[in-house]
Amino acid sequence: MKTQLKTEVNIGSLSLKNPIMPASGAFGLEMEKAIDFNQLGALVPKSITKLSQPGNVKPRVCETIAGMINSIGIQSKGLDHYLEVSVPAFARYNVPLIASVSAESVEEFVEMSSILGNHPNIDALELNISCPNLKGDGKAFGMDPYITEDLISKSKRVANVPVIAKLTPNVTSIQEIAIAAERGGADGLTVANTLLAMAIDVETRKPLIGNVMGGLSGPAIKPIIVRMIYQVAKVCSIPIIGCGGVMSGKDALEMIIAGAKAVQIGTASFINPTAITDIITEIHTYMDAHQINNINDLVGSVEI
């Protein structure tokens, strides 16, 4: 008889039945036709902006031999549509809803955190501080430790749910930014967003992405993200959500062993719509085979 496996994990006061959730930008209501949302650890729809915006010029996605580059540009129907349509639709499931928030200024992050962070059907906020700060000449909020701490601190004060900072990997020291986010009061850290990349069609000599550059995702970036999780786990005590290049249960376990409490799945879902639930099953199989009764015993268990 198999032992009852304990897969529950906590991100601050947020309790997840298992550590696997979709990555923002790679998940929407249309996926309910492919997978049972009630099996997931959390639901993380695409980042929401205050006002509707069309996104970047096309083409927005291209494939490379190393992975996928995208530059969607936070295409959004705006906060009002999100609250009136998206939130009620996701609330039908017995799974925590994490609202991914994108904004153009610190003040706008705080305003949206106040609204979303006090909504009865939203269980946590993931602040996408990897997006460009228009007041800062397009530099991502999460590239500056002082802005990161200030943004998280002010947002945390107005939200009544756990606040997670989604970090950018496009920095010299992700540890410095992670420490700043923890100092600002973040309840968790998503490590990380996509890596800035570019691809060119040698026949036309034009970039394959309409916005010239975009974010690289997929298996090529996983070793980089695993390294960053390990580095952040050494200097921060708050939970880490690994994100970047996970294609299998083994990949997710690698991030957990490096120090992640939970793991987000993005590009894999574009290739296999049931990747998220497949990965949950693979983790159960691994735990059973290795007689790991509690998933938390694996977190940060890498032997150096």
C-alpha cells in the first residue's frame, strides 16, 4: 500500500495543495478544455494592467533552436474587465488565484495592489517588476534594488494578501534584488522571468520579433534559473517559486532541490497542453519511488 504523500506547500500565508502552478503569460481560461484546474497548486493568469493595451507589434513570438522568444507586451483588457470577467471565471475552481500585476509606475502598482489585494476572490499578488518602468526610461523596476524595495513595501502595506515579487534574471546580481524585495516585505519571490534575447532572419536581415528583442524561455534557460534559485535561497529566507524552462517533473524537482518551494510551468504548456498535470503526476511518482513522504523535505536538499 502506498504512503499518503504530503505535497502541500506554503508561500507566506498562502497554502497550496501541491507546488505546481502555471506561469503568468502561458495560462488562460481556454486551458480548462485540456486540464482540470482543480488539480493545480494555484492559478496564475496573464499579467493585468490598469488600462487595456494592445501589446507589441507583430510578430510577437518566434522559435529558436534554444527555445522560444516572445514579446507580447502585456496585452491586456484592463483591470475593470479582469475584475468583472476573469476573476469570477477563475473563482469557480477550488484553487488559489494569484493575480499577476503589471504597472507603469510605483504609484500604479500600489493602486492596483490596493484594489486586487483586497478582493475576496484573489488570494495573492505576483508583482511583475520585470516589466519596463516608463518613468525610468524603460528600465525594469526589478533592476534597481532601491525601487524594488520601495515598490514592494508600499504595495505590501495596502494589500491584505501575500505579495510575491517576480524578479528579472536580466541583472548582474539577482541576489541583490532578491534581498531588496525581502527587505520590502515580500512574502515570496518568483525566480525568474525570461532572459532578454534576439533572433535575426539571415535572408531578410530583419529581427524575427516585431519589437526587435524579446524574452527567451524554454529548456535552454533552465540551468540558469536553477543557478539563480540556488543563489537566492542562500541569501533569502522567504519562499521561492522557480520559473523558467521546466518541461518535466524531473525539471521541477531539480528546482525544488535547488531551493524552490513551488514551480511555475510556461513554455511546456505550448508544446503539451497537459504538461502541468503531467508534471504533478511525475512528482508523485518520484516521491513514492524515493520514499519521500513530504515534498517540503526536498526543498533546498541539494548536496554540495
